[in-house]
Amino acid sequence: MSNSEDKIKRAFKKKNWNEIKTYDSWKIFKIISEFVEGFEKLARIGPCVSIFGSARTEPGTKYYILAEETAFQLTQHGYGVITGGGPGIMEAGNLGAKRGKGRSVGINIDLPFEQEPNLFIDSDKLITFDHFFIRKVMFMKYAQGFIILPGGFGTFDELFEALTLIQTEKIGRFPIIMAGKEYWEGLVKWIKEVMLAGEKNISPEDLDLFRVVDTAEEAVNTINQFYSKYMLSPNF
């Protein structure tokens, strides 16, 4: 435990609220340092696509294989791959990028159960954050597309944050692809029948913000077609 953490615990025990507020103010510098480190390292990576999904997916399973093959094919079209740096789908994405001799980036997070970065991340392209919100900024800022494979709460968090930021025009539009129709079809049905038709909480055009695919080829083609259609150049 660091001295600052020890001090804040003692302050809570004593209910010394002024000291606690001071500690919160000093945390700003830690947050700024994480942003600076992330911007400096990731600004040099070139065009990349982020691959998301469960850390619990086992090697050899269909979604692990799908993630690996998708990452491999992305590298054959000149893209690098960004993942959350951990096991499961993240590992598969980095493995596919490494197999394709492309850029393999890991944006890791320091967690209580000590998520270890996988072995397929380029040594100069691994960065570990303490704060989830900073990590998500890096995903949004430095990716030319999101490919979302089956996952849990964290995967859904990343998916819906991207959709929200694009919907509200806080960031520029980029392709969001949900890979694995069997996994996503129930969610998409609920979005259409309840969120759109039933409660009218989204607009019909919001359904165009994402696409559901089943193969690596479909995922990669969607990204290529997006940049061809909008006459945009990937990255910056």
C-alpha cells in the first residue's frame, strides 16, 4: 500500500473530510499522467481496429478462433489490432495480429485480481492503466473501427459507449461490428422491438450505427467498405 493510500484510509477513519478532499484534488495529476502517457504512445501506432470480447473465452473455441482470424485478416489489409491486453478474446486478437505480422497493441487495466497482459502484444505497444475511463478514451480515439465479439458487462460497456458517442456526435462515426450472430441476435431483437418500436427511445436511423456479422471476412469487408464509401482515410 502506498503512503497516500495509507493516509486516505486514516483520514476516513478519523472522518477528516478536508484531508480527503485534498487527496481527491491530487489525484488529478495521476489522471493527467495516464492521459499523457497514453496519447504519446498510441499516437504513433498507425491505423488500427479494436477487438473486444470476453476474457473468459477459451483457446480453441469458435469465438476465440473467429477473433484470431479476424485480427489476422485485418493485418493483411494494413490495419493493426488493439485489444484490452488480457486473455480470452483479447489474447486471440493479439495472436492473430502477431500471426499476420501486423501491429499488436494491448491497452491493459490494473485490476485487483491482477489481469496479466497476454504474450502476443508488441513489447513497445503495451500500456497499462489504473482508470477504466482513461482506457476507454484511448480505445475510442485511436481505433478506426470496433469489432465486438461475445463478452460480459465490460464488453457491453465498450459497445454502448461507442454507440452513444457516435449517436450524440461527440466523436466521428466509425464502423461498429458485432461478430457472432447467434450471440447478438437476442439483443438486436430487443433493441428493435422494445427500444425502438415499443418505447421509441431511439430513432430508426440509429440501427445503422452497427452491423451484425458472422465471419471474419464480413467484419473486415465492412470496415473496408465504410472507408471507401465515405472516402475517408483510416486514422486521423
